Amino acid sequence: MHIFKKIKVSMIIGYTFAIIALLAIAVITFVNQPSFGRIPRGERLERVKQSPNYRDGKFQNLHETVLMTSDKGRLEAIWSFLFRKTDGLRPDAPLKVIKTDLKQLKPEEEVLVWFGHSSYLIQTGGKKILVDPVFCMASPVSFVNKPFEGTEIYRPEDMPDIDYLVITHDHWDHLDYHTVKELKGRIGKVICSLGVGEHFEYWGFDKKQIVELDWNEDANLESGFLIHCLSARHFSGRGLHSNQSLWASFLLQAPSQNIYIGGDGGYDTHYSDIGNHFPDIDLAILENGQYNEEWKYIHLMPQYMAKAAKDLKAKRFLTVHHSKYALAKHRWDEPLKNAQDMRDKDSLDVLIPEIGEVVKLN
């Protein structure tokens, strides 16, 4: 009888190890899909290591930034976030969206079209600039981060040929593998922060197409077009490795527009530094949404939005990072009210377009 018990225990242990091994294999297989990209290697890794923003084996913010600021333990915070119910987290009905034929835009028009969340097309100086396009999947799996009903009407094939693709960082809701792969043959140059270029090379883009910048570096794209890579307060990563590529904001200086592309990030001194160094910003595009007190340093909280805007001293503002996905526990329409408050209470010139609406920049 004692022998049979030993055999039974041995079998249970064996089955347990087998299950653990299978789960490990499944996870490794999953995160090694092409969509997860690749962390820097070779010459790019050497350049990363030389960056003043790369310390202790990873990229760092200008000032110490704690990702999770909750007093709860990590497991408790995750449990609370996943299972806390929020009224109005998603719209009750399909959102009103305008389907614009982007390929029919006149080249001389100075316009912007926002596609929801942080994806938008800028046309200025005869060039088309596409920022953080996510038209297929905003997460590693299709059943997570599903778009609000009615907002998913734009697809990669709706985009015109793109002169400059700008990627602010490599999170899934800003860099969509399926979108960039479908656009691959119709993109002139990819402009991204240091380390992000590794994903694009891995996905088959020509290294000569990639303009990869560290903070406070710039690049002459062509006559009349200069791009500055500037700091932001955020983090990065698509899989098991975090902060191996840089997150950034950008300033595009075009013949008739200076446009600040804010990307994601919490409030810090960089907004006033940028505003003082570039005193002639025509349009500043700021994050507004997916914020939470439990990660208040890495996203722009509502109480700091007007302050960030005033620090930048731009003529006009547009807020993004909302109206398509529920990545935080605020009401889906709260960011729209934040933008309205910036306009009404803070006397800022804030654009509040519908998704797909053509906004004239002049």
C-alpha cells in the first residue's frame, strides 16, 4: 500500500512538472511571435548603451518615476483594477464617426484627421505624416482592448501613401504590427525613438528608411522639414522586457506648421523646457485619457492638462488617447469633458473633433 502511495505522489509530481513545462513552452512560443518585435541588438544596442538616458540596463525618465503609486500590494491592485466595475466605461451606443476619403485630400490642404485614441494623419507642406497608427489590434490578442463600437471603420488600406510614419513608443496601442506590415510598401521614412527601429528591421523594413533618434537629437527630413526628438515621462515594452527602447515626444517643424506630437506621458518639467526652447508651436497634441491615480506619473492626469498646455505655450491644442479603447477605469467620455474644460475654464484654444473629421490647420 505504501508503495502505491509513493507511485501516486510521483505521478502527481510528474504531471505537475509536465503541465508547468507545457505552460512555459506556450508562453515562450506566444511571446516569440513576430508581433512582439525584438529588443535592440548589435550596433543598435551599442548605440543604446551610449545614450545618456540609458542607465542600469534600461532607459530612464528625466526624474525618478514609479510606475505603480498605489498603497495596495501589486496583486491587490491588479485584482481591483480588473474586477472593479465602472459605469460608462464604454459607450452605450455606437459612436458617431466620419468616414473621410483620405486619398482624395488635396495636397495643398493643411489638415489633420484623428482616428481615435492616438492615431492621426497630418498633412502639411504637401507631406503626409501618420502618427501611431493602430487599425487592427491594440494588444497581443484580439479579444483584449477591443475598440468601441463604431470606431473601427478605418483600416490600413484607407490610408494614402505616407511620407513619414512617426512612432512615439512601442506599446501595443501605439505600434500595431499588423497595421505597419500592411502599410510597409507605402511608407517613405519611419521616424521613431531610439531602440524602436529594431522592431521595424525585424519586420522587414529597410534600415535606410528608419530615422531613429535619442532625446534632444533632430533630423533634417528634407527641405523645410525638421523633426526634433524630445523627452516624455513614460515607459516602454511589448513583451517580457521593459524600457529597452525609448519613449519620446516629437516636434515637427514644417514650412507652415510647427506641431508638437506629445505621445504618452505624465506631467514633468519637460513641458516648460520644450515651451521655452520652441516658443512658436502652432499645434500641440497632448495625451488625455487612460489615466489613473494608481499610475499617476506615467499618464497625464486631468489636473495637469491645462498646466502642461500653458507650459508649452502653443497656439492651439488637440487631445488624443481617448474615445476608442477603455484602458483605464474612468468613464469613456471623461476625456472629452476634460478637453471642454480646457477650452471653457482655462481659455485655451482646444480642438475637439469627431473621429474622422477633417480639421483645418490654418
